[in-house]
Amino acid sequence: MVFSMPLEEYKRKRKFDQTPEPPAKVEAKAGHRFVVQKHDATRLHYDFRLEMEGVLKSWAVPKGPSLDPADKRLAMQVEDHPVSYFDFEGIIPEDNYGAGTVMVWDVGTWQPLSPVPVQGKYVAGTEAEAVAMLAKGDLKFRLDGKKLKGDFALVKMKGRRPGSKGTEWLLIKKHDDHEVEGYDIDAFDESVLSKRSLAEIAGDEGSAEWRSRPSGRGKLKAAWLADAVAKLDKKNLAKKPIAKKKLRN
Ligand code: MN
């Protein structure tokens, strides 16, 4: 398995002295939260993450999730992320892995569904079933988020096409009361944490200050970064009680 070493790939790709992203850490307790981050990197995409086995199992979804069962959204599995990344919103500086603006687009909880429907309806499954379904490449789950609700499946594509890396999955909405025909994700460009649009996050004070500084001067850059990290920590601290409270709903 490509992702068998928890967080090794995540650590390898990041320079923690240059980015406000959280360092790698495997959590002991297993939670069942999910997060979707809208990420304006080299190419705009959405990162879909399920908290599972002490890490965030992660997929990059170019077109983002959809509530329309007719949309089968390509989801590229990427390296596991640390649970502390859960509510990261802000800017990853240039020259760092994943450089760009990150919005927390949706948060909530998820539960595994039993792989076998009962009388045509999916029922709650167990953690063990979820682990087995993930390994098998057909994970069924129910989301209870602010934007995404209802039953979904992540289905691994058989890697037989030329150029396939074996990391391609499809994120599919199942038919239920939460489906929305013709779902348009672009109509929901708003952070669930800060209500800001992606452009607003990109253009906030910290990033404007950073861009106005001359580049290539280690000392200045580092000084700015220290400020930015301190600001972000303050923001995250201030936000945490709210985010947690929301998640209990
Ligand atoms: Mn991303």
C-alpha cells in the first residue's frame, strides 16, 4: 500500500519551518468528523477528508463533492493528513507543498454504513466495516455536515487505464432525501468557519502584508512568517470553541 506509513508522505512533502500548517501527529482516539477544504492551489480543487484510525483519510476532488447522484466526482486519494489539520483555513506560502489559499468549506460528522442495504436502505455500520470497505475500495458512509448531508460512497476505480496511478476513486451521492438535482457547488463559496469567500481569505491582512514584502530575503520572510503563524494560532484558538460547539449539532 502506498499510504501504509501514517503521515510519512505528509511529513516528507512539508517544510514546517515555512508553513503555518500543523505538524504531523497520529491521534490516539478515533473520532468521526469530516471536513471539506476548498483549496486554490496550482489548480482549484476540494480536499475531502474523513477522520479515521487517528488520521484524516484524504482525497482531492477537482470538481468538488455534489449532492446530485448523477454526478460521479473523480477523487484522487492523497496522503493521510494529521487530525490537527482538520480546521486549517488560511494561506500556505509559496514554494511550499500545496501553496495557495485554503477554506474550510464544510465540516460535520460521518458514520460508516453497513455494506449491505436492509430493504433497500442503508443502515449504520461499524468502524471495522468502514476499515474493511476502505481497504476493499468501496466505502459507504453517511454525512451530517452544514452543506453535505446524506449517504455517499467512495468507490475505487480499477486501475487499468493507461497512465492510471491507482489512486483514482469516485465520490458518489446515493439516492435519499438529501439529494439535489443539478447541484451547483460554485453557488456555495463560503467558509463554514468564517463565512468568508475564497477571495476574501486570500486577500486578508496577513496575505496582503506578505505579498508587499520583497521576496528572497530570508530574515524578512521569517519575520513575517512568525507574525503570520502567531496570528493564525490566535485565530484558531479563538475559533475552536465555536467550531466544536457547531459539530455537536
Ligand atoms: Mn489540496
